[in-house]
Amino acid sequence: METERVKVTEEAKKIIDQLRDKYGPLMFHQSGGCCDGSQPMCFEAGEFKVGDSDVLLGTVHDCPFYMSRDQFEYWKHTQLTLDVIPGRGSSFSLEIPLGVRFLIRSKLFTEEEMKQLPVL
């Protein structure tokens, strides 16, 4: 069985469903930028332009999840879990008006899990 690089909590799925009902297909990009630190950001599908400098880590609740290639080099040994908490982030992410923000919880892969990762 292949190990997932990115997972999602049930609470985050509920918010994704609300956003999908309003905006249609969605995508995520793991920010590595200035203002939001490393906050995951949710956009309408295609609204955030990805390119050769981005890596598709997988999908969360049928939404593609990307990260910049440079940042991936630091996180490639880590499994990410998309979660949601109350509070307002400072980003342009779609969940902000709902009074919540997405965040990433992480854990290092075991050696066995590393062997089961898809090659990116």
C-alpha cells in the first residue's frame, strides 16, 4: 500500500465541502511565503498558477494539493495533514470569511513509510 504524502481531517473535509458548494472545484497550495509562514491556502481550481517550480503532493478530499519544489525539499520526509481551526488567518485563502483557517499538522515518516512513498 502506498503511503500518502498529504491527508485531511474530517473537520477540514466539512469546510472543503462548504467552499466547494460556493466556489466549485478547489485546489490547495502550501504557502512558504512571507505573510502566512507556511499556511496552506485554498483557491478556486486554476486560480493559483502552478508551474515547474511546484510539486503535486496528492489530493485532499478530491482537491489537488501543491507545494513549491524548494519547500518540498525540506518537507519531503514529512507527512502533512490538512486540518482546520477557529480563527482568522491573514491570507487570501477562501476559508477566511468562515471564521476558520486551514493549517498543517505534520509527522516524520517512518523508514517503512518512506519506502512506500510515490516518487515525485
